[in-house]
Amino acid sequence: MDDFNFYNSENDGYRGGFGDYVDPAPAGQPQHSDPQPTGPRKKKRGMRIAALVLACALVGGGAGVGGAALYQNLTQPDTVIYEGERPQVDTMVNSNSGQPMTPEQLYAANLASCVGITVNTTVNIFGQTTTSAASGSGFVLTQDGYIVTNFHVIEEAVSDPSVDIQVSFANGDKYTAKLVGGEQENDVAVLKIEATGLQPVTLGDSDQLVVGEPVYAIGNPLGELTFTFTDGMVSALDRLITTTGTDPDTQQKVAITLNVLQTNCAINPGNSGGPLFDSYGNVVGIVSAKYTESTSGVTAEGLGFALPINDVKEILSDLIEHGYVTGKPYLGIQVNAVDEQAQRYGIPAGAVVEYVAEGSCAQKAGLQVNDIITAIDDTAVDSPSALTAALSTDYKAGDTAVLTVIRNQQELQLTVTLDEKNAETEAANPLQQQQNQQSSGNNNYYQWPFGSFFW
């Protein structure tokens, strides 16, 4: 496979204005029928890995769900996420038993639920201060103002509260949004605007999608062609793709592997975070990225990607309820790679412990500085990134695992019950807090997996 060029919202080449164009709200928007609940489905993953473009545009000259449909009624009575159902698609013969919308109906029914997102930040260029903006897309999740988008659209606001986020609707309404929470590993974020009576989308079931069925996207390509409607089909399911992003704590470059569905809907910078609909008007994905061209100069067209909505439903609920994703495992250690020179003298590859936080689960299990972690349960660990991948993929907070470690050339096994990664456990790791503060003040970026890892 050719290697594909990767661009993120910091080095995308587009420069232009957001524009004042507003699409007129269509008259006579059809009302959604009451959707029905569907059960949870197991997340599936594929095996393809590649680099790609995040569909986030830069503008302004700078950097850039039961009963009658309740998926979840959260602690706030007006905060309700809706989930719909669709007829089962027969993969062997044509089926006309369902009642899909025409493209015209789908656009009219969902336009009011789609938004444009502009992230304004102040940058210093050659001693001159200027305001820049990153443009993306999003959609209304609840009638009381929760908005969904991609993490990479608003990532600058994660580490800098002064960054201004604006949300625009097709009828001309604009709101200043606050960041509720974001989850970089799945590239999703939730915003909140002070509004009520909004028209939320209905979440679909992405596990029912089949290759070849039509899908539709509404977004803001280039940041100025607002509320553009494009169509295509599901080209493939369960692709694994790898992008890079900036860790909001350490400011280091990190690799992010996502499970996505592939579509040939026209997707461009500015479409990031927008909804991908099935023909029944349900959101089945969050538009995230596209291929551009390979390093050999081969141009790629019609290769867009979206996050399957089933993969992020629980994440969205967690972000609304808690501001972060609950259940993520945390060891409370800092690890680094074993130097290649040391490996030549018989020191095994693994994740060498540089720091153990006081009171952490790692300390309680007996882990010490200079221990080399070589396995977690039956999974071999030959690097910090391997430990990171094993923890994030196979474990949740509260799970018990056996760490195989090398200490003074002796192999030991330590049983650890994993903490939850949250503000409290991270605050108990002063070394991490100190280095986060130090790294936030410089612009030295290192390609993952170099540098230290906090778990």
C-alpha cells in the first residue's frame, strides 16, 4: 500500500474567509416519526491501517440512544438523545419494505440540526498578533443545546480556555459554545450552547449498514460553502486508519487509530464533525477524514471516512454527564522505551518505569522505578506504545491484570487493579502535572512513540 500524505488542521493549505452566505431554511420541513429503541451492538474492527487527511478547514489566515425514541434521558430532563430504527436490509435480494426518504426530504428534515463550527484563536506571526479560525461541522444532539463534532476541530480549545468557539445554524442564528468534553482517541467532542427548543438529530444503528447502500452528508466544505449536501454510498465497513494529533497535555504528536466506515460522499476540509445519514434520516456516522494523495504522487479521490455512530454513543453520553469518558484505565506511572544500546547487552525490550505516583494502583501492586514491563497478562509489551495499546484496547478501570516485569535481571509477576483515568488520579501524579505545564510552554513536537508515556 502506498503511504498517504497526512495533513491536520494546523497545516492544511486552505486559506479563505468563512463568508456570510446562509442557506435559506426550507419551508415545510417534515416531522420525524417516533423512532424505536435498538439494543447495543458489539463493536467490530478491520485490519487496514493508513494515513489520511482530517477534514477540517482553516480560514481567516491562521491555523486550522428507548420507548418513543429515547436512547438516554440524562440527569437533566431536557437532555435527551434520540435513537431511531430502520428496516433490516436484506443482503441477498432487493428490499422495498422500508420507507426511505428522498434526498430532498432528508435534507429538508435535517438541515436545522446541522451546524457550522468556527474556532477562533489568537496567534503571533513574526511579532504580529492576528486572529485565525479553524472551520468544521457538527450536529445538534439534544434540544437543549448539546452539539457533536470532531475532537480535531476544537482541539486548540482543550488546552486553551481563551479559544472562542462559534456555532452557526442555517437560519442565521449564531451562538458562542463552551467545550463540555472531548475524547481524542475516538476523535469526538461535545459542545454546549445556551439554547432550547432545538431540533436534534435521530441516531441510527451503524451496525445495520451494508456496503452499497446510500448515505448522505451535510457539512461546510472549505469553511465557506456552508450546509452543502453530498451523497454517495457505503464503500466499506470496519476500516482501521491511523492519523496523528497533538496531545493537549504534553503537546507531543500522538498516533490515533480509528475504526471507521468508508464512503465515496464528497468530503473536504470543513466537513469534519458533520453528520453522515442513512436514507431513513438517521445519523449513522460522524464525518472525520479523507485520503488525498500518496507520497508517490498518486491522487486519491472518493475515499472518505466516518466514525460509526455505534462506536461513540456511550462516549457522547459520558461526555455530557461527566465531561470525560469514564472507565479508562490508569496505572499512575511514567514509562519510556528501553534504549537499543542497552538491549544489545541483554536488557529486554519493554516499557521501563521512570516514575510511580504516590497512592496509585501501580504503587499498591509493588511496581518500582527501573522495572521493565514486558507483558500485561498474555500480551507482550516491547515498547511504551505496546503498553498503551494493550491498556486502551483490552482493559477498563477496575479490571485486574498481571504485569510481567524484569527487576534486577529477575522476572516477577505483579497483580494490579487498574485505577480510572480522571482529574483526581492525574492530579495525584505531580511529575505528570509538572511536565504537562512545561511542555505547554514550548513548541517542540515529537513524532509518537518517542518521548515519555503516562498511564
